[in-house]
Amino acid sequence: MKKEETHMDEAVLADVLTNLTEESKAIKNFIEKQQKVIGEKDQEIKNLVSDFEQKYSSIQVIAPKPDMTTMNMALDQGLNKINNTVESKLTSIKQTIEAGPKPITRHFRFLLFPESNTDYYYKMVFGRLIPWSFLFVVVFYLLSIGQKTIEAYQASQYNKEGNQCIVAWNEVYAHESKAVKKAMDRAMAKAEQ
């Protein structure tokens, strides 16, 4: 590098440095001024806030007394309508209670024929109950006759066996000697006791 160029460079550098220091001083001064202005503005804001708080605490809102006459009139009219309808309904209820049904009386009856559904009743009685009851009576009669027939048959069988025994006894009695007849008479007397 040449000497002249460096000297010149040194002069330019010195000039740039002096410009930069001046600009930094100017920026520093500007910042200090701005801080002072901000400090003053902060103080003003604090003063305004304290004034507002004092005014706010002393503010009293007094609302005018509402005019309730129209509301009271509307409520009175509504209540009168409700009272009238309630009274009319109560009188109608009272009239229906007075003219209402009479007390219930219980009747205990035994009906052979129904008061309602007579068609179904006659269909049931003449279509099913009478034939089945007739069949039941016939079966019961046949069973009792069968039982008597069985008893009569058993009695006749018993009599046949008994008659055979009697015939055999009489035949043995007729053909035996007097000593055997006496023994047979004693056995008969013992059997009769």
C-alpha cells in the first residue's frame, strides 16, 4: 500500500469516527430528552389516574324513581281476571259436585241370567255346558251301574263257590258214619260261633 492511500484512509477513518461519536452523542441526548418527556408524561398520567379515582369514588348515580302506575294497573287487571276465572271455575265445580253422582250402594245378587252379553252366555250354556254336563251325568251313571254289576258278579261267584262247598259237605255228611257225622256237627257248630 502506498503511504498516501493510508494517510487518506486515516483521515477518512478519523472523519467517520468523529461523525459516529457526534451521532452517538446526539442519540444519547435524544434518549435523555425522551426519558425526561416520558417521565413527565408518566407523572401526568399518574395525576390523571389519581384525579379519576377521586372523581370516580365521589360519583353518585341517582336514578329517578320509576313510574309504576301503569305496571300496577296492569297487575290489578290481571289479578282481577284471574280472580274472576277462579271464582267462576269454583262455582262450576261446586255445582257439579252438588249435581254429581249419588253415593254408590253395593248390591249382592245372584243372577241366573246375565244383564249384558246375553248372546255369549246362551252360546256358552246351550252350546257347551249343558252337553258336557249331560255327558258327565251319563258317564257317572254308567260307572255306578258298572260297579254294581261287578259287585253282583263277584257275589254270584262267591255264592257258586259256597254252593259247591255246601253240596260237597252234604254229600260227605250223607255217606259217612255216625262218628264222622258227630265230628262234622261239632266243626259246624264251632264255625257258626
